[in-house]
Amino acid sequence: MEAAGDFLASQPWLALLLQCAAAALVGLVVHAVLDRVARRLLHRFSPAERVLEYTRRPTQILLPLLFIHVALTDAAVPAGVLMGLRQLMSIAVILLVTLFVIRFIAAFADDVVARHPTDTADNLRARSVQTQVRVLARTAMFIVGLLGVGSMLMTFPNVRQIGASLLASAGLAGIVAGLAARPVLGNLIAGLQIALAQPIRVDDVLIVEGEWGRVEEITGTYVVIRVWDDRRLIVPLEYFIQNPFQNWTRRTSDLIGSVFLWVDYRMPVQPLRDQLKRILEDAPEWDGRVCVLQVTDFSEKSMQLRALVSTRDAGRGWDLRCKVREQLIAYMQDNYAEWLPQVRATLDRGDRLDQPGAPENTPALRPVNPTEGAQAPAP
């Protein structure tokens, strides 16, 4: 033993290496024991299990580094080398602690999201919770990461001197930093406003820049909107604070859709009302709230009918409106084909065509007023 001690005393670098290896081994053993104990105690508590799963890797490296950091206090190496090693270990510890906190926040956010699924019929509360948690979690991760980077930089003496100089001229530095980081800070503040006020939520149906789509993801800087044809619209967070947009699911996902038809004046409206009711009664997309057909406009050639139908969400609303259009047109084609929009003309023997050289008794074409003529057939 004395010979081994003398040999290690003559080889300080080998002694340091063995000392660090032993400290790392002790750290790994301690982590394994604590992890097993925590798993047995918290195996019925889902949030704690998720936190352990997300933070296992950082802690598995962090504990050995902490033991190595302690082992370096009495290492028999030159002071300059020892100071460099300790600074390197400090940076590694700060990095791992930052990663641990970020993973802890991610575990908490994912657990809340898992407890509030959006694949139910009435998912307004779940979408609200998910939006708040996701945005606030990403904001917290950004702040933690920023503090971690700042802490690592502050371990360098030169950086501390620069920081003191900046603090001495804080007014000018604040203006310059504010101007340089305006987009980042603007999106960060917009993210907090969206999380608290919630003008949009995950899975909301929006009309943005003339595009219809659902909110697929809300990040710390932008919103991903999945358009109806599977394209992705990327919109900065500030857009939703500074610009108007349509939110079809702000309070509820129930919607009223409209279908417009142009028909001849002679078309009776009541048979179409009855047919619309029959169509909706056979349609699983209809929620039973609204079934209305009215004359909403007219021109010199035809009149406009508007059918209002209600559904539980925008997707069903689109399908139901298409179905109503197709079946109303098919009904008119089968029963009232002559009263679909058309242009008609009649021949008058007493008028002449307004053309040079036309014979005196040449008949002329005159448009027929759609409101004149025969009565509509019985339904």
C-alpha cells in the first residue's frame, strides 16, 4: 500500500485520473440507487414518473460531475491547471442543471397536455389548457436557457468585466439591445399575451390571409396552421396581436353554414324548403339546430335563395354544405328543371331587327321578363 501511495504521489496526473474515475463511479452508483428508490415510491404517481423519465439522462451525468468537482478540491496538480479544470467542470454543471430544469418543465407540460386530450367532441377546455401550457412552458424554457448561457459566460473573468462595463452604461446598452432583440422580445411578449388572453388555441379553426386552416402548433416565435389541403402556413406570433383574423371556434365549435342557389322567379320556394328538411334529417353532419331557406336577393333574371344549416364543427359544416348543394340541384333537375336559371327570348312579328337592310316584316328577338308568363307547376 505504501509503495502504491508513493507511486501515485510521484504521478500526480495518474492520481488525478484515478480520483476522478472513482468519483464518477460513486456518482453513477448514487444515481442508480436514487433512481430505483424514486421509481418504487412514485410508480403510481404519473406526473412524477414522467419527470423521472425526462430528467434521467441529465441527472445521470450531473451527479458524477458533482462528485468529480468535489474531488478536484485537493488534487495535487498545478494551480493554473486546477483552476482551468474547475472552471470547465463549473460550465458543465451549469449546462446540465439548465438542461435538467428545461426537461423538468417539458415533463410537466407534456403531462398536462396528456391529461387534456383534444380528440373529444367538446374540447374547448382542453384546447385552452393546452395552449396556455405549451406557450408558457416554451417561454419558461427560453428564459431558463438564457439564464444558463449567461451563467456559463459569467464564469469567465473577462466576461464579468464586460458585464460590469455594460452595467455602467445601462441606458445605451438597453436601447441597443432592445432594438437588436425587438423581433425576439416582441414574439415572446406576444406569446405571453396569447397564453393569457387566448385569442387562438391549439386546434382552433382560423381564417388567416384568406386561408382556412387549423392551428396545429404554437411555438415560442410562430404559429403553424394546417391548411385544408395539408399545406402549412407559418405565421409569427405578433401577427395575431397586431392584425385582425377570423376564429371560427373562439367560444364553441358550433357553426352555421350557408348555401346559395340562383333560381328562376317561377320556382316555388316551399318544395325546396321541404326538400332541405328531408336532406338534413338524413344527414349525420346536421346537429338539429338550424334549418332555414329564404329568398335573400334577386336580379332582373333570377332570385337568390339562401339555405342555413348548422353543424358541430367546421369540418362537418363543409361536408354538409356540399351535400345540400348537390342534393338540392339534383332535386330541381328531377322536378323543376325548367326553373333553373336560364336566358329566354320570344319572337315578335311587329318589330324589326335593328340592322341595316332588314326586311320590313322581319321578326325581332325580345328578352322575356321572368316574372311574366305561365304559372309554376304544382309541387
